[in-house]
Amino acid sequence: MKPKHDREKTGARIICCALGLLWLVASAGTAHASTYVVYIPLESSIYTELDTLDGLGMLDTYLPEIRPISRVEAARLTLEAQRNLTASERSDPLAQTMIRVLREQLHDEVGWLEHDAEDNQPTTIHPIQELQATYIYTRGQRRYMNQNTGSEINAEEATPLLPNNDGLPTSSGSNEIATWSGWGGVGGFFTAYGEGALAGPLTRDPVNTSRAQLVLGEGVVSLGNFAISAGREEMWWGTGHFGALSQGNNARTFNAVRVQGIHPTLLPGFLRYLGQFRGEFFFGQLDHDRYYSRPWLCGQNFAFKPLPTFEFGFTHAIMFGGRFNDHYGFSGFIGRATGFNTGSASSGNTNSRAGIYLKFRFPSLRDVQVYQEILGEDNLTDEIPGVGRFLPFLAVSYQGGVYVPRLTADGQTNLRFEYAILEPNYSTHSDSLYWTYDSQLMGDPMGPNASEVDLAIGRWLWNRYLVDLDGFYTERAPRFGVPGLHKERSGGAAIDLLRLAEKIPKLRGALGEVRARGAIEYVHSINYAPQTSSLRFTMMLSLGLTPALPNWSWNW
């Protein structure tokens, strides 16, 4: 991989910075009031309910390519779906159920909006937002991404067949995980929230990690339509369903400062024709378990919806600095963080990603969605004249699919096909600036030089239970030219069950939710080892409880 010099000055960074400035201008013209912003964990069923309403054509301003979203934004979307369902004058039991469950889960926030009190909230404390108990049983050899690749990447699976789980530690056999979340708000504009977990087998210590984990934890200040946060927060960028090509929650959360739009808005002037817009910016620091210890990471994601049938967006991120890689001053730091002047490899190397995603909807074909994402890593300014200046193109990876939200006329059966082709240099780098955190991949969990196809069918039963059956096939290839290694191939299936949140009368109206997963996979030549195969399987059962406890609120 070639070192970076002035060729790192890509147009992708200039585009993202320009969009960021326009976002600031647009949001400055919105309301100057503030509210409490509490982000919804990515595993929450609220996203499933919103995605279902979106597939049924009930949401006009939903931009799911930037997650997480806040509880108050989810409440706004709930009321939007309710208005659209009423205006359609059609009977849709599934949509009615989704709206009712969302109103129960977001009772407080829906009330704020209905009574025009979003920006006038008293100091409040929610000591217990949700409790969750999870049992995981897993068997089978785990995948590693650091074999036969030198120092270019160092990563491993957290749990076989259970990716995108915030990197919570498990060991072979039985594991138990207990989580608690709560939040509090002060002065109508500052929010602090957190989620902690005790994870691992009860009868023995977890392998190479501590049992207690801080999954999420942030302080958030809202200023108009901006939410400025600091701490640990999940991220999911782009259109992928089974994995995130750019940034996802396969690894643990890392410390960062973030700026995110709370609600969609319109850019000023003629740029309003780009439609509904949301943006996110973050600046954080990664782990020490690499040669360039604790490098910086800065990124942006901008999503647009110019038409009800078309969405698109841009992502960009740059990794730089770290021990032995910071021979630059303050101006060099700012130049790398903004991407305007990344200097040279001798003073401090960098690694960049930039991509674009598109989503098309076809209402006449039962709201079929077709989506595609392209991600480039590193840069080929000199090698591809004209084109290389605008996106990094050394390692180009692809992800796309087709989603049929209403496979049957009643809208209760859906079908999804998704593929991913990950280039050999995806997430890697020659000097430890690779895209991992705490030895787990931050993007697609398959890692470099891999491909995957998924075909999944889902069915709602009694408008309350969602059953998903997914069949998948994967391939991973070793580095070219390394003797004695074989291509890894696997095939498997997974079944997921979700019972939506439901009131429990004996617990004074507390909401209870159930999730379950069973998955099995046969892997030939696992980790490229010849004549070595593994039969892997995982079972998971999770029970969630949202207590109906009174909030502690008071005015100063």
C-alpha cells in the first residue's frame, strides 16, 4: 500500500466540509429552543417498528441511513405515521399496531409533541429506562482477521453468528448478559444517559476481558436542531441491513464528540431541492492495541431525501495520528482532522474512507426498495487522473440489495436479498491504521477479501410477532501468494423471533419484550486452514422490561 503525500487532499473531504457548513447555516435558522435528546440503542425494536411503517408507505421524512436517532425524533415519526394513516382512509391493522406500540414505548416524548412542550421540559430523572436479561449459548471456532496479513489488520469475532452486538464478550458455552439503562435531563437542554452491562458466563470469567462493560454513556446538549454529545455512542451508517459497510456497531463503542441533527431539515436557498436532510459529524480516539497507539478518527455522514422515492448520501472518515505517527504541530493536526491538508507520511500517515449510498423506492411494485452503497478506502489520485481526486479508490467495496416490504398484499410478509463484496484491502492498512476497535471490526463483520449473500423472508404473526428466516453463503480468501492456504467457504441459516413490547398488567403496565435467535453454519477451511472445518451454532434469548415507574421531575 502506497504512503500518502499530497494525494490525500481528496474532493470527498471538501464536499463533506461544504455540506457541514451548509448544515450549520440551515440549522441556525431553525428554532432556538432546546429539548432532551436520548438516543435509542440500535438493538431496540423501535427501529423495526419504524422500518415496518416506512415499508408500508407511512413515513415521508424518515432517514434511516444515520442511526441512532433520538427518542423525540422517533416520537415525531410516530405522529407522522399516524397522520398519514388517517389521511389514507385505509384499514391497515399492522400499521395501527406499530403506531400503538410506538406510542406506548415513547409515551413521554409523544406527549411533549402533542402538547407542544418539546422545548419546555422540567428537570427530570428516569433512573430505569429499560432492564434486559440475555442468555447466549455458542459453540464453534471463531473467525480471525489477523492471520496471514502481516500487521495490516488485527481483529476477531466477538460471538459466532451474533455480529453487530457492540462487541459484548462471550465465551464458548453458556453466557449471561444483564443490562440496565437510564437517563436524566437538566434545564431542558442537557441530557445524560447510559447503558451498562454485566456480560460473560456466570460460572467462570470471560476470556481476555472484564465482565462489567459500559455499552453506552453520554452527555448531550441540544441547541435548536443540533445535538452535541460527548461519550460513548453507537453508530450505523448507510443502507446495509446485515452489516454496515462504513461504520457499524460490530465493535465496542469508543469515546468521541458528535454533532447530529435531531430532526430532518431543509438546506438554504436552491439547495432545499435536495429535500429532507440530516447530518452527523464525530471526532474520537481509538484503542491502544496497535503500533500507532490511540489514533484519532474523524468522520461525517450526510443523508438526503429529495423525493419520496429517492434517498442518497455521502460518508467520509479519516484516521490519523497516534504514537510514533504524530510528527506535526497544531496546524498539521487541524489539517488532518478537516482533511484539507494531510501533510506527508513522514510527518504522520493517514487512512481515509469515503462512500456514497443510494436508495430507490417503487410504490407501484408494492414499495420495493433497491439500494446500493460503494465505499472507497485509501487514495489513487495519481493512478486514476481526474477521478482519484474525488473519492479514495484503492480499495473499493460494494454492498447492495433489494427489499420487498409487502411481499403479500396484506403487508405482513417481507423479503430481502443483500450482498456484500469486500475488497482485499478493506479495513486494512500497512502501518496499523486499520478500522478496528478493541480487536473487532468497526464495519462489516466479514472483514477484508470476503463476500456474502443473504436471502431472508419475514412474516408478522397476529401483528405482534415477527419471524425472520435468513439463509446465507460466505467466502473469505487469504492474501494472494501465501502458500498452503485455502479459500474459506460457509453456508448457514438463522431464525429470529421478535415479540413487540406489550403491557404486563401484573406489573402495573410495564412493557415486556422478547427476542430470540437460533443460527447454524458450516465453515470449510475456517481461517484458511486446509482440511479444517467447523460446525458453528448460537442460541440467544433476550427478555426486556421497561418498568412503569414514576419519573422524578421538578422545576427550578
